Amino acid sequence: MSTDQKKMQKQNTANLEEVNSLANDSLNLKLSINKRLESSLKLISILSCFSYKTKLDLSPNKVSKLVYAFEELIASKPLLVDYQEILALGKHLLNEISANKMSSYTTKKNIDISFFSLSGCKQDFQISEEDLLYPRIVQIESKAICNAKCSFCDYDDLIRKGTIMSTEMIDKILNELTEIPSERTFVVEPYKISEPFLEERLGTICKKVIDMHQNSRVSINSNANFIREKTLEEIISLTRQDNFYIKSGTFVVPRLSISFSLNESDQKDYERLMKLSFKKTISNLDKIHSLVEKKELPSIIKITRVSTNATKDLKFKSLVKSRYPLFRFGLFKLNDWIGTNEFSSESIRSDGFPYLSYQKLGCRRWFDLDIMANGKVAICCMDSGVRDYNIGNAFSENILDIYRRKVRLYLPNDLKRGSAKPPCNGCTYFQGPMKTLKSSKISYVLQRKNT
Ligand code: SF4
Ligand code: SF4
């Protein structure tokens, strides 16, 4: 066993001992409600930190007793709403561990956000004057066409399905983006509710974005089921251009990256979720991986999964590590299409508890400019356009004017989404880093709340 493995084993044993002792305190009716609450919150914090990475054997009997104990605490009147939410998520976490010996990344993220809200921590979220004038991310849906039918996506319900943006309008949008000051970095995503590789003009659009502005970048998100040979060649030739790399602080970064959303490692699960051929997708990914291996394509590829289940998260990670070692791997929290898609809304609220902590968060997507194939501008990446928020039309107005109006309408003064207009005030979207509140800090947070 290597030193690292020994260290990890020692840490796991220490964690398990702490879990057992905290679980005993949570179940000990001789202790006061406050003491049991403190132990339960610490238990949830510890479990959430390592149960999405490591398998954990908790006896079903203990799990059901703890679930019952959490329910009792939730029902006890003096508890604050914040505690109730964490305890409800804790129940969800325990049920996941009981079913899979692990919890999902999505549950971990929801717990992190609840603890963040409980502790009143300051979010690492800053905006500049420029953010009010120019977007950070621009989505251009040149074609509202996708070959998949993912259950968590609104694609099937789009009225604009099949709409194609004219090249003239794409050029109008790109021209207006050149008004962004040259030192500002921004990302163009040449898709929205669409599969970018179904767009014959994808290579040309990417080239225009990179050549038009010295700090623009392109980010492509594809399902990898249809990869046009010509487009791939165009992307490869783009990566050989002199202006393909850019300095960012002390790093040199590529100006184009591709995320392939594979989502499942099992053929049946994949085909049920995406309604696409797994074999075809895997064969495309194999081909692209071999291009990276032969150094014909730089290492700009990531494979992603929306986390719904811990065992599947783990299997997925091991598939990527073993089959695609040159690709990066990313898990996403399950997000909701701002309440328009029943599948994702229900999965998010499957424990029947509204996640009020999100209302204390800001949102980086307030600085999106998302243009749909019919020219209409959406609030953000999570607004599929199924509902019309009447923000503006990029075909008939300057896109930066629309962006500035949107920011004025949706950005709340205190930068907390709870004070924003709907749908932001009820939104549970979150991607990015969020530190877990360590169990050792929980006693301090509770003391402060009680005084
Ligand atoms: S999630 Fe992406 S791949 Fe799936 S249907 Fe929607 S647009 Fe297509
Ligand atoms: S809070 Fe939600 S709806 Fe509002 S901009 Fe952010 S992701 Fe979009």
C-alpha cells in the first residue's frame, strides 16, 4: 500500500469513528434538542464531505433510526428554517448512502449551499462596472436543432424547434460583440438548446469569434453523437493558428474548449436518457481521443455528467479515467430549467423540500447574453425560452443595449437572488466551487445563531 493510500485509510477510519460517535449523539434522547441538532448537523457535514468519493457501510437499521431522528428535529418548533432544510437534505443523503453506499455530487452541492446560507459566509462573488455593460458569456443558438431527446431538457417543447438563424444575423451579432473593450475576456458558446456539431457553420463561427477580438474565447458543449468530419478539421486548423493561445495571469490558455456531455457510462442508461446510440457516441469519442493521443488536437476536451446517483457517478468517472485518460472529467449538479421541465424540477425537489438557501446566493449567469435562433434573448442559460420574458430581439436591436436592459431588470441591488425578479428568486441553479462548512466550525455557528 502506498503512503497516500495508507494516509487515506487512516483518514477514513477516523471519519468513520467520528460518524459513529455523532450518530450515537443524534439518537441519544437523553441529550437536549440543541445538542442533538449540533451532532446531526456535524454528522451531515462529515458524511457529505466524503460519501460522494468513498463507499460507506452504514447499517440500514442505523440509517432508518437517524432518518427518524432528523424528522423529529425538523418537526420540533423552535428550529430555524435553515436547520430544517439541512436536516431534510441530510435525510436524502442518508437514503442515498443506504441505497448506494455513497451520495451523489448533486446532494453534496445542495448541502454545501445550505451550510453556506446557515453560516452567513460571504460568497466569493464580485462584479465590476464593466459587467453591467458587457456580458461575460454569450450564447448564440444558430440552429435550434438537436439529435437527442434528453429527459432533463426542454428541447422537445420548443416552439422554435428547427429554426435556423441567417448568416447575416450571426454576423450582425458578432460585429456588435467587437464593441466589447479589447482587454475584457468573454466566452462565446455557439449553441443553446441545440447540438453545435449539427451546425455546418460551426467552424466558421468559431474562427470569426477568435479572430474578431483578442480576448474572446469559444466554449462548445456537444453530445458527441454526430461529429462532422469537416468541422473537426476546421477546429483542428483553428488550434494551429498563432492567436489560438492567450495569456491569463501566469497561465497560457487555449481559446477554444469542448465539453462532451456523455452523462452515462452504461449503454441502457445512456440510451434511455439521451435517446441516442451509445456505440456511436463512444466510437466518436474514441476517435477524438486518438487525435489527442497523436497530438493532432491539443488537450482541450472534457467529458461531463449530470450527477443524479453516486454509484453511477463513480462508474462514469472510472470509464473516463480508463478509456479517456487524456480528457478531463467533470461532474455537474443537477439543475432545473427554471421550473419549466417537470423531470428536472421533480428530481431536484424529490425530498419535497424547497431549497430556500439558494435565495441568499448571487448568480454568475446574470452576466449572460443568450440569443435564441429566433433572435429572442433569454434571461440566462437555464431559460430555454419555453416561457417568453420579453427581454428583446437581437435581430432588431443592438445586442449590448438588450444586455444592459436585462441586467438592470434582473440584477438585484444586494446581489442575492431572493431579492431578484422571478424566475431568479426561486432558482436553484448553481455551478462552480462552494466550500463545505467544516464540522469543527458548526458549534461556533450554532452558538452565534443562539445569541
Ligand atoms: S440537453 Fe443538449 S443534447 Fe440533450 S436534448 Fe437538450 S440540447 Fe440536446
Ligand atoms: S438565478 Fe437562475 S434564472 Fe436567474 S440568471 Fe441565475 S440561473 Fe438564470
